[in-house]
Amino acid sequence: MAKKTTIIPVGPYHPLQEEPEFFKLYVEGEKVVGLDIELGYNHRGVEKLSEGKDYEETIFLVERVCGICSTSHPIACVQAIEEAGDLEVPQRALYIRSLIGELERIHSHLLWLGLAGHFLGFNTVWMWAWRYREEVLNICEQVTGNRNHYGMLKPGGVRRDVPATEISAIRKMLDTLSSPLDLFRDTVAEDPLIQARTRGIGTLTPQQIRKFAAVGPTARASGVDIDVRRDHPHAAYGMVEWDVVLESRGDIFDKIMVRIGEMFQSVRIIRQCLSRLETEPGPIDSHPKEVKPGEGIGHYEAPRGEVFHYIRSDGSNRPVRHKIRAPSYMNVPTNREAVIGETIADATIILAAVDPCYCCTERMAAVLDPETDRVLISGKELLQRSRRKTAWLRSQLGHEGPDLKWDC
Amino acid sequence: MTPSDVVMRIQSALGERLSDLHQPSEKRVYFEVDPNCIPDTARLLHDTLQARLQTAAGVDGPHQMEILYHWALDRLGLVVTVRTRVDRDQPQIASIAAICPAAEWIEREMWELLGISFEGHPDLRHLLLQDDWPHGKYPLRRDFRKD
């Protein structure tokens, strides 16, 4: 008798994803045998909108492409405009760009780490990661005026300086962040339960990374040594010392370790930027009057990977063409191979492992009978399967754990 | 290998099929080829030079449509942009998805938003627009009007 294939629709609205995406999992029993990805539930036509806005307005528009990496798109965009129009940028503005970019990387990685813990049924990691993320967001608010959507960037510089009082506040926050980061690194690296749930799961080989041209931590976890900050130096990244964090196995565990390692590097970069901001005063904006005709490319290493912007200028005050490519566009298709052959309980964390830009919207996932469309398993049950596996492993390891009766 | 070596490799491989090669800075190379030369160029950049496809972008013009393929050579900090022009009335070009699977989504996107047909694409269906989007309406074209 032929095996019956069942479809599990994950999305379009699902706690795994901030953006509505629709993953159609094809399963035989517990095993995932196929995946189809549908996008477009939140298509806003930003590229078209940008053609009707002047360059200053465009920055505010692209800031809203993503709610989490809201400074990554503006950094890439201003660089594309500056390259197209041959604009100067003062050095102090470059340090401020990297400073804000790295603060954003820390809070984005902490967000992902917390959610990964939550999906695995490791809620302590969730609570702790988000507790410390809050302090990073508070500093972002103090320095920029907003917890997110900072409005700091403009072609030719930045909008707001970082004065000495805020430099000391950022330093103080970094000091308090140091021991929690050590804790996260040690908890994850040494915890047998997290290792059991993530080692060898959702593995991507360097060949698969190259096939999908995947970027960011997803590529670096598989040993693919690319980082736009080092390879195509921009902002202050060529003027400070830091290392690219690389792992080799390409499984979920390595993706966690890359992101934790990157937070340490971000702290290193921020500290150096702060020192330079203290010792190197100067203007923060070159006040460009016009953008010359031309074309330019800007890219930036967002927390999820390379953000790419292409701008064509005809010398007027608005772009003729503005192409935007976000990192998830390259990373999400890797799920088509990462999830095959894995179990439903592991699919949740594998789909989340590329960090497809999520911030918890609604929950809508269910296992349907393909013939009758009758709901066989709800989204809640799907998430609980992942947690039950953790609980089972915990009991196998002889560890104490929370009662499974708690709600998701 | 240096950026100038890359330029020499491109020039020797494509010969007279290549035009308008310019380097606005040491990190950027732009050149233009005929549409029928795009698969060979993709093979050269992806297979021989091990470049990473960053993305592609269609640009609508009054008579022609431009397609720009952006390739990154990360070790050199270089971005190579390949430009080609197709007829605006019947924009058609060979798909490079078989050479570089990462192009699959962006070709689907250019097909639905600009109406460029990619011959040999394995799965040319809507990516961003809804499945019942009216045929022949391409929202990223300059003459597109909302009804």
C-alpha cells in the first residue's frame, strides 16, 4: 500500500514568522518529504513606492521594510545613494552607523535566541534572552529616540550625534550584558538537552549554501566564510578590529553558536566605535545638495545576512529605480532542503533557524487531511510536539524539567 | 586573483560579445552583453569565477527593458553587474536558474512584476502577487495604472 502523504500548512500567519509566509509541509507519518514555500501575503510594493519619494523620504520608507533590522536597510540604501551620487560621508557618521547597526544586531540575535528556546520548550532561555534584549532596546531608545525605527540615517551622514553622556550609558549597558552573554554561550554549548535537540538537525552543507546563495549566519554556520562587513568594507567596519564568526557543521546548533559569537563581536565593535567617537569629534553630515546622475550599489550585513540595494539616479531628487533584496529572500529557500527527511517535531525549529524575520503575530498552523480539509492537528499541538520531544529527551537524560501541562 | 584579473578573464572569455565595460571604482565592474549571451556569462561568473548571485533587477525603459544581474566576488570585495537589454513589447530571455538555482525566485519576481518571460524556468508561477492577478498587468512597469 502506498504511503499516504499529508500536508501541514504552516502559515501564512504563524508564531515562527514575523512576515506572513506560507510553508506547506508534505509529510509521511512523522517524516517531512517535501516543502513548498509561498510568499506575497504582505507584499507592499516598496520598490514602486520608492520611485515616488525623494531621497530623504526613501530612507524612512526602507526603514519600514523590516521591523527588526530597521537600520540595516537604511544603511544599505544610503550607501547606494552615496555611490550613485558620489557623496561624501564624514568619518564620525560612519562610526555612528556601525554603532547603531551593532546594537541592532545584538537585540535581533537575542530575539532569535529567545524564540528558538521557546520553540524548543526551553522557556528559561526565552525569558533570559528577552530580559537582556530589553536593556539593549532601552539604550536604542535613549540614543536614537526609538526602540526601533531609529530614523538615524540620511544620505551624506546621520541625523543625530551620540554625545558623551550617551556614550557612557551604552558602556554601562555593555558591562551589564557581558555576564549574560557568557551565560548564554556556556548554557547552549554545554547543555546536553539543547545539543540533543539541535546537533545534526536541519544541516546545510556548503554546497547547498552556494546553491541557494544563502547569506549571513545561515551561511557562516555551514563554514561558508562570507561577511559583507569584512568582504566589502563599509561604515566603520574597516576601521575597527573584529572577527568573522564561523562554524562548520551547518546544523541548528552551529547557527545558534554563530549568533551568540556574533553578539560578542558586536560588543567589541561597539566599544571601539565609542572610543573613536570620544576622541574624534567632527561633523556628522556632509549636507549634500544634489545626487548626481548615476547608479550605485549598497550592501550591509544585517543580522540575518546581506541586505542589497541598487539605486539609479537621473540627477533629480528621487530614484529612477530602487531594487531591494532582503537576506531572507535568499535564506528561506534553503528550508526546501534543510527540512526534508526530518521529523515534524524538528520542522518547527528548522524553519525558524534561518531567522526568517519574525516577531510573533498570530498563530495559524494545522495538520489537514488533504482530501477533506479536516483539521487533524492544530498549531498548538504542532508546537507542543516540539516541546514534548525536549521533555522526552530531558527524562532520558535524567534531568528535572517543567511539567508539560503548561500552555503554549 | 585581483579585480583586474577578473576583468581580464571576463574580457577574454566573452570577447566581442561584451560591450560598455567600465569600472566606476575598484569595487565595481559593469558591462553589457546581448540577451542570448546571458547563460554563458552566468556560467562564467557562477561556475568559473565562483561568484555569488546577489540578485537581479529589471529596469523598465521607454523602448527596452534592462535586466541587471549583480554578482559578488566576496574574496575580492568586488561586485560585477551584467547588463542586458530586451525588447519591451516582447521581453524574453533564457533563464539562468539551471546554472544558478538562486536565480529561481528573482526570475519569478521579474516575470510577474515586469512581464519578462524566462525561457526554461522550472517553475514560472506567481511569487509575490496573488495567484489570480490579471494576466498582462505588470505593476513595476512605468505605464501601469491602478484600475
